[in-house]
Amino acid sequence: MIKTPGRELYSRIRTLQSRLDSEDVDGTLIVHNVNLFYFSGTVQQAVLFVPTAGEALLFARKNPDRIRNESSLDHVIPVKGIRDLREHMADFGYGHCEKLGMELDVLPTNQYFYYKNLLNPDEIVDVWPAIRAVRMIKSEYEIDLLRKAAVLSDYMMKTARHFLREGITEVELAAEIEKAARVRGHQGYIRMRGFNQEIYWGHLVSGPEASEPTFINFATGGRGLSYALPSGSGWRVIKKNEPVIVDLCAGLNGYNIDQTRTLCLGGLPKRLDKAYHVAREIGETLEAMIRPGAETGELFEEAQKVAESHSLGDHFMGYGQQKAGFIGHGIGLELDELPVFVKHNTMPLTKGMIFALEPKFSFPDAGVVGVEDNFAVTEDGSEKLTAGSYDVTVPSAEL
């Protein structure tokens, strides 16, 4: 297992503190697992208090010895319960907070009122925008972890190609890939921030059902295995001459890579083959545009322009009223991070951003084709993290 170095954690905390200071926040409580891991290195039962100035305090509700082993922070303080928080904060010189930051995008209402009554701040403000901005820029340490996840992702795509055969169901093929990934360290759980945006590994879907819209805001859909989670792989039998979309996440050491490849037993029908090559063209065009200062909205608009130049605008990133509305998204500890590549977004690309670009085309009567690759913004361009083969047709030797 990999323990997040102390220098990494404290660098993140200092960056957050500078943002808290600029927004006149006295301190913030971090309780959500993903942010807790990002700033403390553990997701055990704990609460992290980050003052605008001073040392961060990690309050351990259970397993304090394990938390000390997992976290590189200096101050791990065992507490009998959250009710003791105020007393212990005062012991370290952190008294009354006039303005307290909390993760209001995910904090349950009952927890909000509990902490409000316990700490009695004058005001509680949403600190998630500040945290999101901090997490958006990855350190070299994080980029290296994402490179390792990309190697796993490439292996998953190779495994999909190896096991694809006529007559296999989507879920059977997905299971073969998952087995191969799990024994190589895949964490088995993909985290998303958006409310009610739930996903299991990604979408491995085929034929017309791949284009069927579902509750999650993706360009692909699928029936899933039940109405309880109606998206992704289902019982559908994969046939020849139809697209198989392998859009799966590789989760390793907490970090996610999101790669897509299109496979087919035999050749794709002519219009799908055309759309696939246009998706490749868009991918190459966008890759050439990645550099510090380029605006995310510019990339989206260029992708749309290329799609429309080939008379495929109606099918780009969905169909009809069911379009996804974006061409890419940030990745990291969660699948839906900043930046987001949507129309009119003026956010400039910055060194350290990591994101997925995923040009896809949807045809309700035939399925989905497209690609997805992951990139890191460098000082003068980009580093491509994913390297899975773009070959669509699975040769008979691999059946």
C-alpha cells in the first residue's frame, strides 16, 4: 500500500489555507471521505480541522493507531466522539470560528445542524469550490499515480480485446476484464461527486442499447442488470458487425483513469466506421490544442465544428435531446472533477490539470462509437497518459 507523504499533504493544506485566507474563512471542517483522504491520507472515521493559519488537527473517532499509521499528519488526536471537538480545538488555541467552511455540496442536512449547534459559528460557508480548485491541479506525486492507473487501464483494454467473442454477454465480458484488473490492484469502487451520479466501473455496452439514454449524464447508456442501476453492462449478447463500447475506469491507489475504446467482431457498418474515424480526428485535433492558456470551451467548440463539418453534429455526444453536453472532464480521486469542457467555458488550461477527452457519436438504431484518452497539461503542451490500441476490428486470432 502507498502512504501519502507528509510533504504532499502539507502542501495541499497550505494551498487550501491560502484560499481560506483570501475568502476570510477562519477554518474548515473536512468530513467527506474523498477530501479527507486528499488532505490527511486516510478515510478512517475521522474529522479534519484546517485553520486558516496554524496546524491542521485530525480528530480520530475510531482506530487512532491505524489512523496514525495511515496518515502522515503530525497531529492525530483521539476523541471519544464528535461532541468533544470544540473542547479539543480550544486546547490547540482554536476558539470560536466566525466563519466556518464545510463541504456543503455533500454534507447531509442533519450533519450540518449537528456541527452548527456543536461549534456555534456565526456563519457556515461552502468550502467545496475552494477544495475543488485545489484538487484540480495535480502534483507530480499525483500525476505519477495516474500514470500507474493508466498502465492498468491499457491492460483492461487489451483484456477486453482478448476475451471478446460472438455470443458472450456484456456482463460476462465485463467480468473477465474486472477479474484481470482486480488481481492487479483495481480498487473496485469508482467515486463520483455529482448527486445521484452513480456508476459501476463504467460502461461496457454494445449495439443499439449502448445509445439508449440513462440517468447518468454520459453519451452512452445501456440497460444494466436491473432497474435499480439501469446503466452499463447487461444481459445483451454481443454480435458480429456491431460496435462494442469499452468505457471503463481504472481505479488504483484512489486515482481514476477513464479510457474508451470501440471494438467490433468483423467490420463496422459504413456510417459507424465513418463516425469512428471522425471521433479519432477530433481526438487528434483536441490533443494538438492542449497547452497552458487554452480555454476549455474552445476545445469543445472545435470538436463540435469538426463533427458538423462531417454532417455528424446531430449525433455528437448523444442524440436529439439526450446529448451529454460536454467533450471532456477532469479526473482524479473522483471521476467528475474540474476542468469541464463545455460550450462557452472560459477556464484556461493550467499545468497540472488532468482530464479525459471523449469524442463519441450516438446512433439510436445502431449504437455508439468513439474514443477517450487522458491527458496531463505540461509547461508547453500535454502528456498523453493512455495508450490502448485504436484498432476496432478484433482479428480472428483473438477470438
